[in-house]
Amino acid sequence: MRAFVLARPHLDTMRRLGEWCDDATFVDWEQDSGDLPDWRLSYGRLEADGQVAKLAHPSAAHEARDFPPPQAVPSATQDLDLGVRCRSSRGHMATPLT
């Protein structure tokens, strides 16, 4: 995971997050298993322990830590939809793994 976090495109994206997003919350934790966590568990941890990012133009929802749960999308990578949520007033969405 550390290799991903420190490499492109994740690293470049995170450097610009404060400019691009009006909502962004992060959470880190360690687990015994190397398996990816279920997205429901990830969202629960995000709600309980998430840290809001410092943003240039934070939304009211960002400052109140009021973010919607992830939406289930039928796909082979459904369980990879975890970590950072970023909604921009410009209509962009980013969900990099962290």
C-alpha cells in the first residue's frame, strides 16, 4: 500500500486535492489480514476515525463531516471503492485508495 501511496498518479492527485475538492476525508488503520476490507467496514471507519483534509474551499458538509455512504456499483472492483471521497463543486469525483 505504501508503494501505491507514494507513486503516481496517487501522489500527484493528493498534492492537488486541496485545490480540486470541496469534500475530502481520510482514514488509516492496520489489520492482520492482507485482504481488502469490505466497503461497509471502510465506511464505518471513515465515519468513526476519518480526518478531514485541509481544503481551499471546503463545503459545509465537509466541515460538518456529513458525507453519504458509498454507493454499491455492480462491478468486479466493487470492493475497491474505499478510502478517499472527493466531491468537487466542478463536478469531478475522485476515489483514490489510501
